[in-house]
Amino acid sequence: MARKKETEETNKAARFEMILKLVAEKEIGTQRDLADALGEKGFDVTQATMSRDIRELRLTKTSLGNGRFAYRIPGKEETQQVSAAFYTLFETSVTSIDQVLNQIVIHTLSGMANAVCAAMDTLTWEDVLGTIAGDDTILVIAKSEQSAKKIALLLKGYQ
């Protein structure tokens, strides 16, 4: 049963990453368009799953003019509220968090670091100087060792 849950979480995280990528790259105006684009990438989703994913990722519809709309990833001004995408990706993708001095190293499932880091970057982190993501590792540079300890403890609470 644990393996099934892990597989479902891995699939969800991969689907979320693909949704974020598709929305960033294409003008997707409807749930059907998004489901079709996901289908082309090998993700078969129901309308209920699509609706839930859009809600969890907090995608918004933005006017493109001429009566057309497209889904968008919330911008910085919209992230005063907690980012559901960040928490979902973090919970399903992060495997470990370590802190040393003013640095935090976050390990993720293979291929998920970029999505987790991008979602993390949409949040307001006063004590974070910057982040760098690889394939399965994120490096977070904090302003001080004390800040890094605080951030690492907070992040560990999301696992």
C-alpha cells in the first residue's frame, strides 16, 4: 500500500510539473485544452482531476484580449496568500532537507527540483538571498546561519 501511495504522489508531482510547464509555454484557455495537452505528454486525466489540479496549483485565468482567456501561474503580487502549488509539490517531491551554516540543501525525486524551486520562488522569503535548482537538488542561500536554521525547520514541517 505504501508503494502505491508513493507512486500516486510521484505521478501527481510529475503531472503538476508538466501542467506548470505547459501553462508557462502555451496559451491554454480551457480545462479540456489542458487535459488534451497533458494527454499528448502521456498524462491521461479525468475532468475531476483536471479541475482539482487547477485549484491546487491556483492557476488563474487571464484575459488575452479579443475575448480570449488563458491559464496563468500566479505572479508575485498574487502570492501573498500561501501557494498551494508549493506545498503540494514540496510534500510529494522532497526526500530530505539539510542545513549547514547559511545554506540549505533540499533533495527531491529525480527531475523535480526545478518545479519545487520555481514554486518556492513564488513565495515571499525575507531571509532567502537566492535559490539554485538542479535535477534533484536545490540549494537555498539564506542571509545568516540563524535564518537558515529557521527556514530549514519551517521546510521540514512541510514534508
